[in-house]
Amino acid sequence: MKPQRIVWRNVSMAGVQEPMDIVIEQGKIAELLAAGEGNGDEVLDCSGQFVSSGWIDLHVHAFAELEPYGDEIDEIGVKQGVTTIVDAGSCGADQIDDLAASRATAKTNLLALLNVSKIGLKRVDELSNMAWIDLGQAVNAVQRHPDFIVGLKARMSGSVIGENGLKPLIAARELSVRTGLPLMVHIGSKPPGIEGIVPLLADQDVITHYLNGKKNRLFDDHGKPLQVLADALKRGVQLDVGHGTASFSFEVAEAAKANHVPLHTISTDIYRGNRLNGPVYNLSLVLTKFLHIGYALEEVIAAVTSHAAAWLRRPELGRIQVGEPANLTLYTVTAENVELVDSEGVRRTATQRIQAKGAYIHGQFIEC
């Protein structure tokens, strides 16, 4: 029989000086106490470990049947200490029902961004034919899954859009207006250029891959943010890392920090290939890169907890509060050398490592 009352003893939180006890009773946070004060049927010594609300990965590909951009939900979720993942446009209206159904056997919370192309990532040029952008079908999909679809996804790279220029993004903007959902826009290689894409984004829209090292990026050759980026931030556009196989540069990330570009959300853009073969591997390693760049631990953790939860309009996912379901990630920060590699093949050696140890969700602790 499972213990009814569990104490996580002497666990730390980023940015908080004193460790604490977290008491979990029947899957909910029962008490938050000073270290040593909690009582329960089972007491787990968490000395030297950190806790946060459950990590949120805002950009993954979790529709297992797709190649190359697919993976199993829990392989990139709870097995990596991540309690909530957001599939970023794997499916359009044609297959979003199947993605929604795949949650039934998963322990990880799964949400989705609907690809504005009805075929989703069945092909990797899904916006090259405007006939595949059916606004009526997309609206119907959103209406079928109002608690599952949290936004829209448009991949605005030359290899994806073909000869269509900005037309897919203009259609996506119309769909956003009709559904009230924000856009996540992937930026990559030209055409179209950044100068055409970014002005079409509005408050709460998201630029993913904002730290890519490609020529069509948000920073000039000297590492200074382009004016379109500064203007977008003033409008309330959000920035998401979306590391991926080809979309994270140490040089650009260091320039962003040096120029005080805000760190909104850190995500992996993980799928089977870059989980097994790198350079992503897991969210812990991506977070380690930002710790190495010089961000404080509390900034790094906020980017996968409270910031992501706020964008999702589900603030409860980003807090630890008495009376609410226990949604927690347990992790360590250790002094050790670890080699890191970005999407350009550039290597850095970090001296500290963030490592998820487990996730507590739906009344169960799953070790990493």
C-alpha cells in the first residue's frame, strides 16, 4: 500500500537560502515547513537536492509515429524530470485527434500547438502548398480540443515554405485572430528574412530558435540585437530557445546575455534523433548550458517553470502551493566538469551540472 503522507526532507529551492520540508498527502501539497518539521508515513532525505514546480518543455516533438521528428511522450517527459511538455506543431488538423488520444497511456502532461498546415510534419515542407492551410479545418480542431491545443505553430524557413514567402504566416495570423490563440513561429534559413517575419508577430506570440547561429538571425555580425527584435519585445513578443539539432549557438546566446535580451523560456526541440545522438540529449543538459553562460540558477529554473506556465496561462503549473496537486521536479546542481556542444559544433566545458533526479506527478514519483 502506498504511503498516504510523504515528506521530502531538507530540500532546497533555487534562490531561497534555507532548505525546507515538503509534505505530500494523497498527491497534494499538504504543508510547506522548515527543514526537519515535517512528519509522515515515509520520509525521504533530500539533503543536497533542489526542488521546483514541475519542469515545462515548451517545444518538443512527441508524436511517436512521425519520422524524423517524433518520440515517445514519457521518454522526453517524466523520464527526464519534465512533468509537462508542449508538442510544437507535429500535427495539423489531420492528425491532432490522434496526438490527443496518445495522452491516455502517458504519465507526462501533454499539450499541443496546432500546426497551421493540416498535414503537420508528415512532410517537412508542410507550408509549401497553400492548399494544405485550411483555416476551417484548423478552427474545428481547436474547437474539438480547447483544453489541449494551447497555440498555433508556423515553421517559417525557406525549406518549409517553398515559394510562398510570407503567405503562410499571414494565414496563421488570421487563424490566430479567429481562435484567440497565440502563434509560435520557427525562424530559420531565408527566405523569408527576419525583417519580414517578426513585424507580423503580436503580444504573446513566440519566436522559437531565437538563439540560432544562422545568417537569418535576430543579431547582427557584432552580436547586437536587431531593431526588429527590440521592437518585438516592446510589443510583448516572447522568446523561446528551441535548442534542437540546428538552432542553438553559444556565441549568439552569450551575445544575447551581454545585451540584456530577456530569457523567457528554455526548451529543447527534442525528438528521437537529437535525444539519442545529441546535441540536445535532455532538458537538464540544455539548462546546464545556460548556467554555464552565466545565468543564475533561479533564472534558469524560472524559464522552465513560472515563465512557461505564465505563457500557457496555467500559473498553477509554475508554483508549489499548499492545497494544490504536487507537480514537482527534483534535481541536483553538482560541481563537475561536463562537455557541452551547441548546434554549430562549438564546445564548452562547464564546471557545474544540473541533473534531474525525478518527477512527482499524478500522485507518483518517477525516477529519471
